[in-house]
Amino acid sequence: MRIEFYDSIINALEEAALEALDATGEQLLTDVTDAQVMPFDVGTMQNDATYVDHSHRANGQVTLLVDEPYARRLYYHPEYNYQTVNNPNAKGLWFEDWANDGKYANKVRENYAAFYKRFGGI
């Protein structure tokens, strides 16, 4: 038996995995925004201060960040009475639905798999 490794194909698949990771992070941001679950007054936190951080991409990690000083307080207090004028589903812990055991966790995994297939040419 003879086994040959094609470095160019392996490298292409590794790059496809990273591209899929980037695309999954961006899709997650879109999904969270579309679900209208973030507290929203004038839209600064959701529209301007929430982004995907790709700085640890090489380690296989992207992070959805909210860069506002009050975001932590709003996130960890689901007991607050959030206004629902702009986002009808506004609540605390708004990312939890997409976390490991959340109701949309499988959607995140499925998105990654679909992006990997697309970018990897599989």
C-alpha cells in the first residue's frame, strides 16, 4: 500500500476551514441582528459596536464582540424590563440561543459545514 499526501490540497482544505470560520462568524452576527434580541434604543450597540473579531482566526477562533461599556451590564441582567419598540425580542443573555446548548446551536454548526463544503469545493 502506498499513501501520498498532497500538501497543496491539505493547505487548501485548511484555508477553506478558516474561510468557513470567518463566514460562520459573520452569519452569526447577521442571525443575531435579524432575530432582534439585542436591547436597542438608538442602535449604537447593535449596529455600530457589535462585530466579529477575526484576530485569533489562525487558532480556529472568531469572536462576536460588543464594544460598549454598558453591554456587559445589559447582557447579564435578563431581569431588566427591556424596551421592545425597536427590537421586539430584546432580552438579556441574547447570545445564549446560539451557544453550545442553545436552540440555534445546530444552525451554527450547519452553517459552518455548509461554508466549509462551499469553500473547500467538496
